[in-house]
Amino acid sequence: MGFDGRLAGGMGVLAAVVDTGSFIRAAEVLDMSQSGVSRAIARLETRLGVRLFDRSTRSVKLTDEGRRFYEQIAPLLAGMEEAASMASGAVLQVRGRMRINVDPFFSRLMLAPRLGGFLAAYPELELDIVTRDQLGDMVADGYDLGLRFGHPPSSSLVARHLFSARMVTVAAPVYIQRHGRPRAPEDLRDARWNCLQFRDPQTGKPFPWEFVRGAETVALETRGNLTMNDAGTLHATCLAGIGIAQMMDLGLDHWFADGSLVNLFPDWPDEQFPLYALYPSRHLPPAKVRAFLDFLRNINVY
């Protein structure tokens, strides 16, 4: 199959649909009619001999063949865009629309309060932030960047470690008054302690409880009558004295200071949980992604 201008144009339209998530928004970005975008995709599908998108009245998603094709051409398109930017002297310009898939807890607690300064620094940039407890298919869903806690599974995505949060085991004073205080992590094996469980979005199962002190690690199977997948709900149930919880210490300082929560095992301080930025594999990420990564690295979490 030869390479021609129409094929290149079709790939550009394909990238716009993936980036914006719809034919309508791609048409707006490309200054084309919606029917023109549809025709360009149809021509590309005919040229390739595969269907690139599954279309419905509510959504447009890449097919498996479309995703594989896009993953192959994305580095080429990024390189062409970067070369054009360099030729025009615009390599450092941060502009356009950036779609980000963010862990809800990090978005609410750490990201949202700090976005004003970032947006003021880049007035030509438009952010589209979607909070989800699972990453999903970043390419098919049209995300430029994902932010997730935990070690990322093997994939074609580039993963950059941003920081690690300390894990603490906590309870409210009212819970301690009613049930006593465990003296050591191993005590939590006893079913008398109601250990609030937090679900791992990747496995669907509760996270295991671990305690780390230097080179020493203790892993426990704990029991509890409540499992959840939202950090805010975990905080609220623990503060209400319903049980003992393991959680990241981000944003807990004021609860420790006023006595609303008690760190049960301060002599086990070394367990950490990482936050990663993930983005589609490219030789050089777009300027807007690089700018946002720099912004994230400079967030002072403690």
C-alpha cells in the first residue's frame, strides 16, 4: 500500500477523533464539517480494509484493529507534530486541549486546589479532567495523561513515578475507647478488630495490609465487615469510629493535630504507596504533557 497525502490526512483526522473523543469535537478542532470528518474516516477505513471505530449515538470507541493501528502511528504523528513545532519556533508553546484521567482522591485533595496557578501560566491550554477509579484504555478513550496510585501493570504506556505517600494505620479515639488499642500489627489478625477494607480497582479485591520498618515487612490478612473503593468514605467511616483503617497520610495532619485520628503504629513508618503519571508511548511527549508533568513534580505533598 503506497503512502499518499489522503492517507496522511486521514491519519490526522483519526488522531483528532481519538484525542477529542467524538466526531463533532474533532470537526471543531480541525475546522471541518462533521460529515467531512466522517468521510475522511470512511476513506481511511476503506484504504486499510478495517473498521477503525465502533459508533453509537452516545459514544465513539476504537475497535481492536483501530487501537492497534493508532498505537503504531501515534509516535509518527507526534514526531511530525514536534518537527512542525520546531520548524515554526513553537516547540515550547503549551496550547490546545489536554484530557487527563485522574485518581479521584488525588484530584480532590492535591490537584484541584493547585490548578489555578498552572492554568494562569498557560492561558491557551484547556484541561479536561475526568476522575475514575480505573485507568481503562487510555488510547481508545482519548486521554493524553493518566494519574494513578499503585505500581502500574506492564503495558505500552510510559510510566513516570511522581512521588510516594506514606501509609498509616489509624483509628478514631471513640473506637479505641470501645475496643482498646492493638499493641502491634500482628494483633490485627484477631477477628475482634474491625479492619476497614479498601478495594484495589485493578483486582477488585481488598488491598493487603502491610507494615514496614526498615528492612522488616509484616503482611497480614485482616478481617472487616465493610469494604469500599472511595478514600473519602474510608476517612468518614474511620472518623466515625466504625473501624481501623490503613490509608495514605496525605491530608491527615489536621486530624492528627486535633486528635480526631490516632496513628496506631508510629514505629512502623516506612510503608509507601506510589503515584505514577502514565501516557501513550511516544518518542517525545507533546509540550502540554511535558508542562503538566513538570507541574506535578513540583507539587509539595508534605
